[in-house]
Amino acid sequence: MKVSISIKKVLLASLLSIYSLSSLNAAELKKVESEIKTPSLKLETLDGKSLDLKDELGKVVLVQFWATYCTPCRVEMPSMNKLIKKLEADKVPFKIIAVNMGETKAEVQKFVDAVKPEFTILLDSKGENVQAWNVFAAPSNFVIDTKGKIRYTLYGGVEWDSEEITKAIKDLAKESS
């Protein structure tokens, strides 16, 4: 029996929502102990500009892979906005780049209009970066230091503006600059 892509998306989103919402406060950054080569990332932003991750050297960057059908993604984005404000207030060089996984610009725009993320949204309509970044769940997160190395990962939803995560990012900015 063939299952349509839309039904597959709904089923995947449901499973991820159950997992991620149950662990939203339990998720934590996982320190990357081994040297991992950071994959390239060069895509178009929602507003039609080109962004290359290499141009963000000198900042700690949170790269998040997400989807509009991902309930944890919707739930955690306001805390991502708050994290940006906290770090800006402390003059921490930080940026969030949220990569949408394989959806149309119209789908993404509708989501953005409703949720109002205050960070860069990239479109990966063909889903080409998912494999290079070893993404297997939405949301999948990678915290990259100021020199461009992946230092932390996190799969699932989390309150990004928690004291623990804010401190980890501040420490990483100091350590890697």
C-alpha cells in the first residue's frame, strides 16, 4: 500500500511531537568529543538572499534543521528569540540559522508569519543538506564555535533560553574566540 508524502509527514510529526514534547525540558546539549568536519551550508534565505555558513566565522552559530509540521519546532522558537535577546544584551557574538527541510517557500512563509522567528530562515527545498549534516529528526541542532567547528548537538525540542544553555553558549564564545 502506498502512503502519500503528506500522510508520512503527519505520522512523522506526530511521533516526533510525542518524543520531543515529553522531553522538551529534559533535552540537553551533547558535547561533541571527537573532531567532526562541519559540512558546508550555503542556501537561500526566505527573503531571497544567499547565506554561506563560512561567512559567520567569529560568531557562535546555532544551526537548526526544522519543518513546519514539527510541533516541538513551533513550541521552541519563541525561546530561541529570547536567547538571541539575552546574548545580544551581553554582547555575545551569536546567530541562529534555521534550515527548513524540504518544504516549499509558501509553506515556510505561512509558518513564519504565524510563529514570528527573529532569526535567519534558510530554504533547503530539495533537502540536500539533511544527509550531509546527518539529520534524522526535527528539530536537529548543531552549535558551532567561532572557528566553525561543531561543538554541541541536540536532537529534539528544548527551552533555548534556559540558564544552562545560555551559559554554555557564552562559555563557548569566550573559549573559542
